[in-house]
Amino acid sequence: MIHVIEPGLLSSIQDNGRRGHQESGMIISGVMDIFSMRIANTLVGNDENEAVLEITLTGPTIEFQEDQLIAICGADFSALIDDQPAPLWRPVAVKKGSTLHMKFSRVGCRGVIAVGGGFDVPEVLGSKSTYLRAEIGGFKGRGLEKEDLISVGKRSSESERIFQSVLSEPVQWSVSRAYTTEVYDRSVMRVIPGKQYEEFTEESRACFFDQAYKISKHSDRMGFRLDGENLECGLQGNMLSEGVAFGTVQVPADGQPIVLLADRQTLGGYPKIGQVASVDLPALIQKKPGESIHFEEISIQQAQALFKEREKEWQELKWMITARLEGLDG
């Protein structure tokens, strides 16, 4: 069991999302930073899509009521375990009675905590993800609250082996900083022109790629509202709702773009000026309110090539992590 002493700003259980139900109006939800989730789960011997605890801006304080194997990835929350710095991007054995304290994010906006065995919460439509607005999934359909007690699943044989090895001799390596830097350290987001791109004025199309946008304080898991010069489109109020994706950039009547994120609706009725390339979504969701981003135009062919290269890099990284974990007993 994990005892929540302080929940942080928004901490919720998320996995790869509730897929295959959008035609019925059910949103996907899921973790904002899939990259961090996959790595954290691999580090503790879980399936890479097992549910994790997603934390936002200010992290929780939690007490471990049993020995646990954890990995913290994503943003740097200056985490402490019993007042000692908790390393990121590596497996860590935590003893019964220990307390993990996470502060305001020093670098980045969102982090994840994976535990060996995963979180023991019910699946809803094949997913443990929390859909906050509908109050389903995750832990009681909501973010964590003070005094919550969350069950942890039984560790697999591989997860138990990693735990015993790390307990006897803590690992001294972490996932390569060079690799995480390549993924996260971007302020220029590559964008494919959207379906209604040509319906925007020439000046607005140029402005979209030339100006810096500031992420609004009104942003959330549903979408990033962007503050900048207004964009003009001739289709406002004259188009049917269409399917949208993680990273779709819509422009409502006020002319200020919205980048749709994990808790996006299933359909969108605003003109779509662009689609953020999937390889840049981890960098995008790590931006805090008040920070600025730019957009750079690429073709769908370039986006596909970037995606294939990123997946190839992920498989290579996963192999390296697995090889190092297998060598822990050596």
C-alpha cells in the first residue's frame, strides 16, 4: 500500500489510455508523457504500458507501507526519499516506512512514478487511466487526495529480481542524459499543416509559424491554450465537427490557438491549422504555463520519418536498459 500524505497539485493514475471507444464518445485520456511512462515501467520490470502515477507542477508526499521498487522519470521535482536525494531515470528500492517527498518542478512540468507490479486499481473499458471530468478510472475516478491508500500489484518475477538486486546494491547508472535531452529540450514544435490550413488568411498562416506563443495559465490536460496574435479563418461557424488527435491545433473564434492533449474531446468543431508531430509531444507537455514555444512547418512524410526514427531509438534504448538490468546479478 501507498499512503498519500500530501497529494500535490494534480496526481492521477494514467496508462496508455482508453482506446477504441471514441466512436461512443469516450475520450482516450492516458498519460501525457508516454516517453517517460515507457522508460519508467521498463526500469521496474513492468510492461511498458502499465499504469503510472502522473504528477503535475507540484509533486506529492507519499509513505510506502511495504518495500517497493520505483522509478521516477520526466520533470525534476527535487525528489527526496527520507531526506536524501532520489535519483531520476533509474530503478530505486524503497524500504517499508520510507517517505518520498516531491517539491515544485525545477525543470519541466510533469513526471511519472512507476512501481514494480503497477497500481492495483480496476480497469474501466480496458484502461486504468483516470478520466477526471467523468470521474471514472484510476483511483476512484479522481486525482489523489490526502490520506488516500493505494494498493500496488504483485511484482512479476522480473520485477522482483530487479528489486532484490537493487536492494542489495543500488544502481549507479541512469538513462542517458544525452537521450532525454534530445527528446525534451525543444521549444520549437514541428507541425504538419492541418486540414483547414489553407482556409486561414495568408497573414495568419505566416504569423502562426513566425511568432512565439506563450502557454496560458488556463491550460490543462485537455489542451494548452496559447497566447499570441489572433489568427483569422473564413470557416468560423461554417464547418462540421471532425475527429481530433493528441497535438491537433484548433483555432476558435477568438483567434487564439489551442493544442489538444490527452483529455481532448473526441470531436472538434473549430478549424485545424496544424498537427504537432508526435515526436515533439513529450517536449510540448513539459512546458509550464508562461513558457513560450514556436512552431516549425514540416510535411507528413517528414513527421512519419521522425516517428520511425524515434521508435527505432526507443527500441534500442529499451534493449540497453534491459541488458543493464539483466546484468545486475552479475
